[in-house]
Amino acid sequence: MDNEAASSPVDDPAEAAFRLGCQAVQAWEWDRAQELFEEAVRTAGPPMLWRVTEAWLDRGQTSAWMRRAVVAESEPGGITIDPTALEITGGNDSDVQVQNWEIAVESDDPERAVVALTAAEPRLMCVFEDGRELSPEDAEELMDEAMPPYNPNYAAVDATVPRIWMDCKGGLYPHMARTMLRIVADELRKAGIRQTRLFSRSQRQESEERAGPPTPAPPSPTQ
């Protein structure tokens, strides 16, 4: 996705700072890029965080900006978003960047949470890499194009957590993540859940939960 928003005025201070920041990234001028992006965010507000996150893709700074963007979606006293939600990790030195395509719900009413996630599932399948959510009909029409933008290959609800996970083939899509979080929050409100926390479990947590509790050690033989 193009880092430059065509709809933004050329003389807009935030847009100018963002574009200069993108140029600094391409020139490997990390400190200058950070300063310019901070200026863009101060001027434009939280929505700019998502664009900056995408501008840093494939570099170590992505994770910190993604966490800031995610937290900014929180509703104080309502549905809050943990920094781990749909987290991007890696990118430092030779680490490969990965994104955790899972949204888990911490709620006192897991049954309603599952209802909300089930309602969100078909909507999430129609979210594309640029953040657009389309109707199923429009999504199908777009998929007929020669090179359509990416959307999830699969999504499923796990009622035991509860959570929903998406198969995105290892892709990194900040704008897609933004829209997915908003969809899940919307469906939670429709289901009557006004206060909850959205997060993503680490791969280690998932592995431990699948394996179950550790087997206790046998008692020591008596002397």
C-alpha cells in the first residue's frame, strides 16, 4: 500500500512531515525519521500511528509503533485494546517479522463474547490489506481482478478462550489489523458487552494451553 495518502493536501503539516519521514526511512536516517513521524502524529493525532507503522515495516521500529497504534484504539472505561493485540514482532538484526493474527477476549461473559466473535467472522474475511471492509458481494467482485489486494484465507472462532484467529499467510498488514479490531469491538457492543479487553496470546502461551498442564513429577522414593 502506498504510504502517501492521495486525499491529503500537499501543504498539510502532518502530511508533509510524514512524507519526509518516509524519505528518511528509505535513506536509512532512522533518528530523523523518528522525529518527523512524531511530529506527524502530534499534528494529525492517533490515526497517523497506523500509517507510520506501515512505513516502518520490515524494520525493528515497527513493533513499538504498532503497539502505540493498537492502544490508541482503546475506549477508556469500555473496550480496551492491549498492546499485544495483533502484535508485530521481530525486525531487529536478522529477526524475521511476524504478526500474530489472533484476537482474544477477556470478558466476564464468554458466551456473549463467542456470539460477538461468530458475528465478526464473516466480516473479518472481507477486510483487505488496505483496511477496507467490503460487503461479501463487493469482496467477491474484487477477488476477480487480476491482482486483488490481500484478505484473510480463513478465520475461525475458538470458544474455549474465547478468541478468533485468522490465516493471513504470514503477512504484515497494519491497516487490516486496525479494521479487524474495530469490527470485533463493534460486534461486542452489539452483543451487549461494553467493558472488556482485547489481546493476543503469545505463541508460547498457545503451545502451553494446547499441551495442557505439566505432568507432575513422581514422588521421590522413601529411604
